[in-house]
Amino acid sequence: MSTLPQYLLGGIAFVLLAIVVNVLSQLPPFKSRNSPPLVFHMVPFIGSTISYGMDPYKFMFTNRAKYGPVFTFILLGRRMTVALGPRGNDLILNGKLSQVSAEDAYTHLTTPVFGKDVVYDVPNSVLMEQKKFVKSGLSAENLKMYVEMIADETMQFLNRDAAFEAYQSRENRVGDFHCFQAMSELTILTASRTLQGKEVRDGLDKSFADMYHDLDGGFTPLNFMFPNLPLPSYRRRDVAQQKMSDFYGDIIRRRRADGSHEHDMIASLMECTYKDGRALNDREIAHIMIALLMAGQHTSSATSSWALFHLGAQPDVVEAVYDEQVRQFGRDDGTLAPLTLDGLRSCSILDSVIRETLRLHPPIHSILRKVRTDIPVPTSLSAPSEQDAYVIPQGHYVVACPGVSAVDPLLWSDAEAFSPSRWTTHSSEKELAEKDDKGETVDYGFGAISKGTSSPYQPFGAGRHRCIGEQFAYVQLSTIIATLVRELTFESRGGVPAQDYTSMIVLPQPGSRLHYRRRQ
């Protein structure tokens, strides 16, 4: 009878001993009274990685019921302390720079993709200036021009892409398309036509697509957890980043040489200077443009996909959006006038569809910060008295989950339902969701924004790291959806797909398709 080798027996014994020690360390006699409760786990290092990764929202709600709104879990050896609810969001997203750092949490993921000297690769004060530069490029004048460009790109896409052959035939036939894939292509087309500039739009060939694909391959949970693996995908990411940086650099140098001026972000950044009088250099501009391309592409693609799936599941909502288009843009001859920014801003039903989509499907489910100094947790959040208050230690990661608040049945009626009407009727829910926008403001360096984070609805984040592309996102999303609704009706056969949490952005399950018919 064969026996196991001694080294294998020793390995098994070591693993079993590690599990026993890990379990014992979680028993009450060994726990610190002031530390947040630790989610029980059998295997050290792995901790709660699997259950959190499979469904982070279910994980959060389950453990809130067990431990309260503040708890710690192990994610591949990292201690992640969660603070749930509006108060938890405020604790983390409005945390002091001396206590929490987005740069420490994300730079190992973003810098290899975006490039050096921008976003989280610079001190926070410099990042705030860079955000101000980008915000200045999103002027009201430019946004008005972008509506026409986005609508035109959307129509060209419908008339050109093979997935819309049934539409192009002008027959009353049903077609279907891979929704997220189509929205990804349309998003990058519309963003390049507007923010990125005509040279980028004209350069959207296979080589650019390959660069983008390889660069996007470096923006995954694997890259976040293990930033320095010797993998081919990491090498492809680095090569693509250099090529993309050179691509934008060539555009900037040509513009400087011929003195051309466009209504896009490159032109705006070329005119910006820091407080010390130094102008943005070409490489900084190139890397900011890469950051805009990558960050906006994922979030808008996901949101537009979710919106279309929900519209396909509720034909009455699609028709309500269409009827609103007729009321707002209808002409005497029965045709619809071109979309305008002012007209879109008057479309309350369309706006409510986008809001409700972002409530149910915020692109990012977890927002991280690295703890620089110990953080005392207010008693109103977790503990009955000052003596029992928790302290989140230096070195932990803290996790804010605005998406949990956005679907919390304690805060919303019928929280899991897609109900755009909750945004068009007067209700306590709507007042609560919008109250931060009416409260005290603060300027972190890129313009006054709401100071508070007490709203349960925060799809664009809050505090100094609130997304500055919010206005552009609404323009892009509303223009794309309005144009598609003018031309198509939708059907989500099988219902709205489940959420896929395996990437950095919450996406529909891979391969999910949406059926359509040309509007007669």
C-alpha cells in the first residue's frame, strides 16, 4: 500500500495548523474590543475573497445583518473595513487626507494604464488642479455642440454596423445585438468625436482598437490585487500604454506646430497652467486623455447597456420616453427636430430612466481608500458609547459602497424594482436622494461641489474624488438613448440579465443580447 510522501504530509499538516490557528484567533478571547468585527473565515489569506467576489452586494447585506454597518473582511491577505450606509459613505469619502488616501489605494492599478504624472501618480493637490483643467474643458458651449455630434455618430452606427442589419433593411423584422459590445463601440465613437478630438476619431482603426484592448487588459481585479506579475498581458499593457501615449503626443505636437484649435479636451488642456505658472506638458496632456478615454468608456458603456435592457423589459417605459421626444421635439409635419442640450434637459422621463439605471447599477460597487492614520468610528455609525467605539487601524483598506445604500430596502420602497417614476413624482425618497445637492458646498480645487455625502444615491461618488465627468456622462447617455428610442423598439427576451462582478465595472452577464425592431 503506497503512502504519501513526507513533504506532502508536512504540507497538509501545515495547512491544517494554519486553519486551526486562524479560527482560534477569531474567537472572542483573542479579539480586540475596539476593532471592527471580523467576518468569520476558515482559510487564512483567502478569507472572504470568494464570497465577496461572487456577489459583493449580497456579501455586504448578509454581513451587515450579522455584524452591523461596520465590519472587516479579508481579501487575499488585505484587511478591508467596510462602512455601510450614508454615514459610512461620509466617513470614507469625506475622510481627511491625513487619514485616508485614494492615491495609496489605486496608483498601482491606474498608473501603468493612464501613465505617469497624472491622476493618482501625483500629490492630491496636483490631482485637484488636473480635475479643474478637465472640468473647464466641459464648458456649456462644448456640451451643446456635443449633442449634435453624438446623435450623428449614433445614427451612423445604426446605419453601418452589421448587428443592425434588420434596421438597415427598413423591413418590419426583428434583429438582435450583443448589447454591451455594441454600446462599448458606440461609446468610444461618441467620446472620440467629442472629447477626444477629430484626429482620434479619424484614427479609430484596427491598430487603435488593438492598443485599447491591450491597455484595457491591464485594468482588471487581477492587476489591482497583484500589480507586478510577470504575465504577457502585463507586458502588452505596458507596450500599449507607450504607443497610446505617443499617439496623443503626436497629435499635440502637430497642433502646436500648425496652431489649430478645436472644441475638444486636448485643445482645452493645451491652454491650462498650474497655479505655479507651469503649463501642462505634452506627456501630461496625453496621459490625462488616456485616463478620460479609459474611465469614461467603461462606465458609460455599462450604464447605457443596463438602461437598454431595462427599457426592453418594460415596453411602456420605452413608449413613454418616445412620447416625451414627440412632445419636446415634434414638428407640425410629424417629424422630430434634432436633439438639443436644452431640449434634453427638459425630458424628465428620459432623465428618470438614467437616474434609475444608475441607482440599480452604479458602475463601481466598491470604492477604496488606504488608511494612513487610525480612524475612530463615530458612535452614531456603529457603537452605543464612546468607550465601545471602533477604531480602524492604519494599514487597513476602507470600503465605501454607495451602491448598497442605493438598493437598501430600509431606504427605498420596492428597492430592487426598476421604477423611473420614483424620480418624476414628489416623494420622500427623491428628497432624500437630492438633499446633498442643495446643501453646503466646498471647493477642493476643481470648483464648488456638495460637501455632504448623506444621500443614499451617489452614482458619481462624493467628496474630493467625485467624478468630474458627470455632466458629460448625462449628455452622452441621454443623447444615445434618445436617438436609439427614436429609431428602435426593444425587447429583453429572458428579462434583464444578471450582474457580472468579475471585472472592475459591474456589467451584464457576458453574451447578453437585446432584441429590437425598427420603429414604424
